[in-house]
Amino acid sequence: MSQDEEVPARVRWARLRFAVIGQLLESPPEKGELAARIAELSARTWRHPTTGEARRFSAKTIERLYYAVRGANDPFALLARKIPEHAGTHPSISAELGKAIDKQYQEHPRWSYQLHYDNLLVLAKEDAQLGTVPGYAAVRRFMKAHGMYRVKKRARGKETKTTVVPRETRSYEVPYVNALWHFDFHEGKRQVLTASGERVTPYLLGVLDDCSRLCCHAQWYLDRENTEDLIHGLKQAFQKRKLCRSILSDQGSPMKAAETTEGLERLSIVQYLTLANSPEQNGKQEHFWTLVEGRLMPMLEGEPVLTLELLNRATQAWVEQEYHRTVHSELKKTPLARYLEGPDVGRACPSTEILNRAFRMEVTRTQRRSDGTCTVEGVRFEVPSAYRTLQKLRIRVARWDLSSVDLVDPRTGQHLVTLLPLDKAKNADRVRRTLPEAEAKPVAAKKPAGIAPLLRALMAEYAATGLPPAYLPKDTSNDPDEEDR
């Protein structure tokens, strides 16, 4: 499954505004520096999220956005475009007109939307209570929102590489704890023994805080670096420490996966990627691998049977008891002491459920109206009857966990319901609930009552011209004289 390219305008604007304000959140300006920092940002050009043209933000706009999200726990959501109050409603269609549309659809379910609209215009002229008929698009949206899809007649006999510009190299360090984290995978130098008797090379995921060099989380995995292991480790890092403001990694495929990038956005974390062939940008992480291979792994040389469980237990003990409590040569203090001193710009970590839902890619799927299901990664999921009128479903899914997917509101991105895989054995119990609209309407479609309004109007206009019908009737009566002959 490829990443869905149809990103909503709400998210595109939030990304642009967060790219501007995120720099002020990750490194809050000192007293008296805010105006200068805002002036620098206002002088820069940014890419318009819709047209792609270069545009600038005024200093007043940047200041207003900064104060609006400065103390918020979820600034990314606040920076999204507001949803109109009338979204999802149909104010241009009156109650009487809606009833007329429903009645006409029940009588003519095979009509096209255009034919329905043309007949509504004639009905509105005949009955003033229906009011003004809005545009074709509004009527079509109303019918689709209420499940009035065109019923198609079944055919008989058929079943149904980028160049890097050289730049100077300089050492850097952010002044705030939890302002910037580094993470990367490291291929181990020693193999571990699995339960099946195989020897596998493990990979270590390490997450470091830039300011204090504290190891937020470290864990070994059997598989080569992948998105599932990356998200598994990142969630533990957030739960053990806090939500950071920004994060830096290389351009590996797990770091650029849809689950990773969209998850960091929903948690309001700015994601930075190092330039190609520039490992020095993540030099603090590389130094951590040197300590792992130089101190931790040599202390395990005497262990003949090294398992993944033993390796992880030893790594956790070494990180907490030695690495965090050893004086750093540049900091002149231990990483733990530097982390506790602050200043700290981290945020409280949300619940496990919210973290799991955040790190999912958002895609669009079409609901099958025949049985109310949708297909994701080859697995069919059952959509509750309350959402049977939705033609397009906005779904969030983690490709490594298809036990459930989330149905979200395409306008606000809020979670609506959890979809589970289709259980055909359970559906074989023959128990079926009656749909709400079936209780108020007859099951069988109403038969058309006379000539359609549009055709009746056309016949009246033609008769008003005074011209005779442009055809010759054929006399089919029997002539007795013809029979004698």
C-alpha cells in the first residue's frame, strides 16, 4: 500500500504553520528576543500548501500563532484550519424539498442524478412550497449523503539521487532538554541465539536527548530496521520520558514511512532528516554506538549463549546504572544530572491508546454498498450500519497490525469507530437488524405515479405550439372488403 497523496487542506495548512512556529517551540526565545526571532521568520519565504507559490507571513501573524499554541499540549491540531459550522449539513435544501427528493428517488431509483435534478426544477415550478432548488452539485451531495445512490440495472445472463552541496561542518547543541532527540539503528557486532537454534545479527534502536545526551530508550530487535520496530521503540521512549519537540534521524525507509511521519505530526513533533551522505549531522548517536561496542559488548564476551532477552536486560542495566551516571567529557556532568537540571520544554506523554492511534497512516477507501465492507491490505473490514451512507472512508492503519483499523472524520481527523475484520462465520447466524430508513418506508420501491414531471412539461410545451404530432399513425383495423378479396 502506498502512502495516500490526497492530504486534506486542513493538514497541509497545519504543516505549514507548524513549520514556522515549531522553531520557536523547540527553542523558546529568551526575554527580549521574541521580536527579533519573529522578524527573522517573517523575512523568510514559505511554500503555499495549495498553489506551491512562495509566500510570507507577517510578523503579527506569526506572533498571533505563537501565543495561540505556546502553552498548548497539541499545537499541531490548533494550527489546522477551522471547520465551517455548516460542514456536513445541507442548509440550501429545505425540509419540503428534501422530502420531494426522497419521494422521487423511491419512485425512480434508476434515474441519474442529472435526471433527478431536472425533474426537481419542474416540480419546484409546480409547487411553490418546495422553494428554490439549489445547484446540481448541492442536490447530488444531499442524495449521496442520505444513501440515495443510483441503482444500476443488472445485465441479463451476468453475475452479478540528489546532489549535496558542500557545507561547513560545525558542532551544535540545543539549550533545552527534550527540545531535540536523535534516533537511529545500529547493526550489532555479535550474533544472538534464537529459540529455533539460529544465530541472528540483532539491531539496536537508540533514542538520545541532544541537550543532556540521556538515552531515552534502547532496545535490540531481531529483524533488520523496519517501521514496526521503530514505532515500538519510540512509543516506549515517550512513555519513559516525555514528548519531545523535534526529532532528527537519517533518511532510512522506516524514518520516512507514512506511519512515522504522520504519527509525529499528530503528536506535534517536528521531524528533521539528515542530508544524504552526512552522518556527522547525527554524530552524538554515532558516539553512543562507540560506547555500546566499547564497554557493553566486551562485558558479554564470556557469555557463551547470548540470547535477545539477555542482551536487552544487560543493555537496560548498563544504560541506567553506568551510562547515565558517568560524567560526560563535554558536559562536565552526568547525562542524568543534566537532564534533571533543565530547562525542559517536553510535554506530558498521552495514553498508550492515543499513541497507538497516532502512529498510523491515513488512507481513503471506498465502501462496498452491497455488504458494507472495505478492503485494506487485502483484508476486508466490516463498517457499522451507522456509517453505511459514507461512500469514501478515511481510515488509519498500521500495516504490520491488521487486527483493527480506525475510521476517522475526514474533516477534523477525530476518531469515530474501530473497524474489525469481517467475521463470516459470525454473520452466518442469519440475524439481521432492520435499517432505520426501512422502518419508515416500504421495503418495495414505489411504482411511478403517472408521467414524470419533466416529460409532462415537455408534452405541454409541445402541445402549446399548436403543431400536430410529427408522425403518421398506422391504421391497424381490419377491413372486411380486404378479407373478401
